[in-house]
Amino acid sequence: MTISMYSASVPVFRNMLGNLSHFLDKAQAHADAKKFDPAVLVDYRLAPDMLPFRRQVQIACDASKNGLARLAGQEAPKFEDNESTLEELKERVRKTLAYLDSVPRAQVDGCEDKDITFPVGREGTRTMKGEAYLLNLALPNLFFHVTTAYAILRHCGVELGKSEYLMGAKA
């Protein structure tokens, strides 16, 4: 039995974004317990040339919504990238999950051999087949940014474990 493109994408996107939402809850609880401004976490980065936590969350959402939209042949919703609080980042995750829920399975299944063209850099594009795009770009990009968000929070003392990375609040 083969796995469908919908099954290989939407549940994975949903799971990782749900886990990311759980990270945001834990980050807020940590800031509340330690009595510090959670904006410290929102703007934190692991290295000077690295994007801050907020951008990790924004890009994880974008990887999911843009990835699915491209597979489904839709225009992805545009978000302004203006979140400055943990709650605003949670709302972005919620909006992304709502979009994922709106895409019918029939628009995604069968797109394995469909040409997916996406922007690369400031002015370039690249084209890949749907399955290669999902497995070699969209999902790894999502995992990279969720992992980096996790690492930033762990570095800042938020108590998160591997099981929460994998299963979120269900851990």
C-alpha cells in the first residue's frame, strides 16, 4: 500500500505546528514563573547571524502553508510577519492550522509528478516534482525551523524534552 501525498504532508505539518504551539505555551509559562518579559524569548537567537525565535516560528508556519498550497495548486494566505509576542505567534500557528484544514485531500493527492515551481533567493525560481518537493524541501524546511525554535527555548531554560518535540502536549 502506498502513502498518499495528503497523508505524507498535512498530518505532519499539523503535528509539528501543534508541537510548536505547545512550545509557545511552555515558553509563556516559563516567563511567567521566572517573572521576566517574554519578549526576551521572542527576540532571542542562538548566534548573531541567526534569525530570532519569532522568525523561526513564522518560517515554520510559512513552510507548512506554502508547501501545502503549492502541492494543492492554490495561492497560500499571506501573513504580515509582524508578530511581536508569544500570543501573536500562537495566533499565527492557529491561522496556519486553519488553512491546512481548509485544503481538500483531493487537491493534494496525486500531485507526486506535478511540477512545483517556487521562489529561490530574491529573484530566482526552482522547479521540482511534487513528491521530491515535499520530501526534500518542504518537510525538511519545517523540521529545521521547528527544531531551531525548540533549541532556542531550551537554551533559554524552557523545560522541553524530546517527547514534546515529537508529540507536543500529548507527551
